[in-house]
Amino acid sequence: MTTVLQVRGLGKRYGDDWVFRDVTLDVAPGEFVAILGESGVGKSTLLNCIAGLDRPDAGEIEVQGQAIQRLPEAAQAHFRRRHLGFVFQAFHVLPHLSVAQNVGLPLMLLGQPDDGRIEQALQAVGLAGLGERLPQQLSGGQLQRVAIARALIHRPALILADEPSGNLDPATAARVMDALVQQVQDHRAACVLVTHSLGAAQRAHRVLRLTAEGLRPARAADAAA
């Protein structure tokens, strides 16, 4: 099986204390993996390490066969821009740009033409016709779908999603997860979702739990309180 993401023996510590260690994970194209974990166990830190936004203290990470932590900082940023899509819990949309401009930002940074992809991306996440609006004119669920469209518009090999439904009501969270799952399927991206929600995690092909000692298969009762 072709693997987009390979993580081997990953560890991160603050001072003398390990947040987590011995994290090992393989994710294939079109595979959706959810990682559960209690607050403070390092779920967001794990995603940041995978993306090269944070430096691990042990282990190796390869995306598309590239050990990203070995790249110089500028090369890391370029690699991340081209091959990764990050869905942040806090949306991180730019308030002075329209919805369409926010979604198309990765294309602009990569020097790629729109070719109708912005409107297609908005339609795919249920935001057709809203491209000219500013972020402050949208609901939280709509903003999260903007973030998903932006993360996927350049068709990255790997999508990292940090609690994308964590601040949303159940109905809106379900719509956001529908959009994410559909886009992962359509573009055959590998996806890693971190969450404390068992409901969100159950949409994935595999559900794992992060502990201080690494990843293990999650049980039905493994949702964090």
C-alpha cells in the first residue's frame, strides 16, 4: 500500500517531561484516521510536529517520502504549502479578504491559476454564491467550511484537521464533517483528524487514541470527557 504519511517513534517534551513519545503511524491515500485524546495530551502538538510547525524531540516524519524536519525552514514552508492542507479549529481566515480570496489563497501563493476551482471548492462545501462575503458575515459553521475549502483547494496529499467541529453545535458539526469526508474521498488525500469527540472520530476509517506512551487503537468507550 502506498503511504502518504509515515511517523516513526515520534516524541515531544517540554523541559524534562514528555508530552508523548513512541508515536508511530502510517496513513495511505484516501485514508481518514482520527486520533482521540484528552485535553493536554498533545493532539495539536502532534499535528504541528507532523506539519513541521513544531520540532519533535525524537523520531522521524516523512510526507510523500520527504523527511520534512530535515529541510531548511524556507524549504519546509514551501513543502508544507504545496503538499499539506491544515484545517485549524480557530479557522484562521483573514478578515480583510473575501470568502473567495481566503479560499484561493493557497493557489495564489503557489502561483497556480484559479480555473474555476474556487467556485467549485465553495460549491463542494455548501457555500456556493457566498464568495464575495467577508468572514464576519458568516456563521461559525460556514467559516469552518471556508477553512476546509482552503485546505483542499490545492489538492494536498495530506490533510491535518485540528478539532474542526470542536466549537460548533451538533448539527453544524455534522455538516462540517460531511464536507471534510466528501472532499477527502473526492481528492484521495490522506487525512489525520485530532479530536475529543467520539462522534466526529467515528466518521474515520480508523480511530486511535493518543497517550503519553504513543498511539493505540481506540475502544468504543474511549472518548474523552
